[in-house]
Amino acid sequence: MLKLTPYDSLPEEILMFRESIRRFVDKELIPLEHSLGTDGLLEESQAEAVRARAREAGLWLLDVPEELGGLGLPLLPLAVFWEEVGRSTVASWVRHHGLFGPTVGPILLGLKESQREQYLYPVVEGKKKFCFAQTEPDAGSDPSGMRTRAMKTDTGYRINGVKRFITRAGEADFALVMAVTDPNTKARNGVSCFIVDMNSPGVKLASAERTVMGDRPWEIAFEDVEVPAENLVGEEGKGFALAQGYINHGRVRQGAHVCGAVERCLALTASYANQRKTFGATLAERQGVQWMLADAFTDLYATRLMVYDAAHKVDAGVDAKLETFMIKTFGVEAGFKAVDACLQLHGGTGLTEDAPVERFWRDLRSYRITEGPTEVLRTTLARQLLKNQG
């Protein structure tokens, strides 16, 4: 790839960190891509071997605070990490391996001490797993349509409702469940977050649906599930803000993954274009191909800048919600377009599993929907623009 990158603006320690991750990905992950099953997962013995080498390399528990045994990285170096591992289909965000240790996320890190003892610390130690349950059959991109209800009782809350497309619910020990506690207010102030043990009476895994990415998210039914008052996360009615913080991190992660995937696909495609001859000339000699690659590279550069800018602002305590929207509406869409062009230029080879392009294509297609569909985020951006300019 060209040396034109935004990396020069990063601090030296992050650049060194980036190089160590790149070496790990090139040596340990990319060679395993042909070992992935139809679900995109490694055999557990292979995954465990990678985990051991990640520990040895110091790439373990990256978002976990140092006092809990992790690296305690802020969002900008995490974005660089996600970008580099995004160059390999082995470390796909969609198909979770836990190759670099359990991830905890902002909601768990915000738990009070009594909740940490029972939930955060076991996750860090690898003794428990969790899932995040917000999406519903009738409330995916529009949380104001959420129907899952948490009604107060003498000892806490009683939850009823259905959640859908919940990643890793089948292996989770507990769920972070978003539920309506005040139906008379808007979603922003009427939704709360609860810790729900998956073995609680009334919690049922209804079904798993296989997606084009190969993973199997679950539907969870909650029928008169009793949740103690101490399992409320944060304040009642403030769950929407917690969810947005969780999802905003997810959007930065998606944008970073897009950058890694596009970089890898462009490198593979440039090499292929220099070798593949049709009608007496290489693909690389054709202006139409050249322009496709130039546009894809330009979009990659722009997306990297957007990801780094949003991550830097979050680390500085700045509200970067709209910036994460633009990562989706511009970066994710441009990234999918770039990978789609790379697949097209590979011809029939691009459709085979012999090259990783088709798997990148499937993953990046999902990013246009998950963590907020781009159409919804584009509408919200427009509303903010019109409101502030009116």
C-alpha cells in the first residue's frame, strides 16, 4: 500500500503499538484464514493457541483498566488496534473469538462496586460472559418503539418482552437488558438498563437465526422475570444514555474495522490487477480499474481521519455522537463500496473462499445495518443540521 496515511499525526507510543499489532496479525492471524469454518470461527484449540500468544505479546484485556490487570487503553489506541486486527478475517468483530481476552465495554466499567464483584470481575477473569440486549422485533433502529417493560415490584422489577438479534446470547451468563420503566416519557428518559442473569426463571432463548456473516444471533423472551432492585444499572430512566455510549464505541470500532478490511482488500486487488491480463493488457493498465482503486483509497484515507478524530474527541470527554454517525454514513458505506469493487475486480476468484475478499464483503455489508442503519443516522444528522442552522 501507499505510505500516504494519517499515522504521522498519532503519538509515537501509539505508532509503536500499531506496529506490534501489525506484526502479530501478519504472523499469527492471517496464516489461519484458510482454517476458518463455515461459521467463520477457528477450532477452539487454534483459538486458545492464539490467545496464549496474544498474552505473551502483551495484547490482552486491552479495554480493561490497569488495576484489573488490563492495559486500560483509551478509545484512540483501541481504534488503531481494531483497525489492524480488521486486516484479518480471523479477528472479525461479527464472529467473536475472544482472541485478545474478554472485552468489557463502557457499561460494565460503570457498574457500582457491589455489581462489579458479581459481574465485572468474573467477566475480566474469563469466568462469565455477557450480551447486550436492546434490539426488538419492532424496535431495532427506533428505540422509542421499545416494548420490553420493567414494572416496579416490592423487591425490584418484573420484566416482560422480547429481544431479537442478540449476539452471543447463547453463551452468555447474564444480559444487559434495556427496558421501558416509564412508558409516559420519550425513550431518552423512559428506558432503564438492567443486569439479568440468563438462568433466571422466565428467561428463554427462543431461536437463533443464521446470518450471511455466519454468526447466529438469538431471540430472547422475558416472561415475568424478577430482577432485584440492585441489578438496576445507573439511574432509572437513564438507560438510553448508557446504550448510546455503548453503541458509539461500537460505531468507532466498526469504522476502524472497515479501514483494516479495505486496506487489506486494496493490497490484494492491486497485486491481482498487476498480474491479471485480459485482452492483451493487465487490469492495472485500464483507466476504469485505476479510477476504482483511486476512489477506494481516497475513501479509506478519509474514513481513517474520521475514526481517529471521533476517538480522540471521546477520549477528551467531548460529545462525538454526530461524528460516530458520520463514520457510519460515510465510512461504512464507502468501505463496503470499496470492498465490493475489489471483489468485482477479482472476478470469479473474488466469490470463492480461497481469497478473503468475500468474507470481508459479507462482514462490511452487515455494518450498514448493525449499530444503527445508515439511513436512520443520516436522517438524524440532517435534523441536527437543520435545527442548528434554522
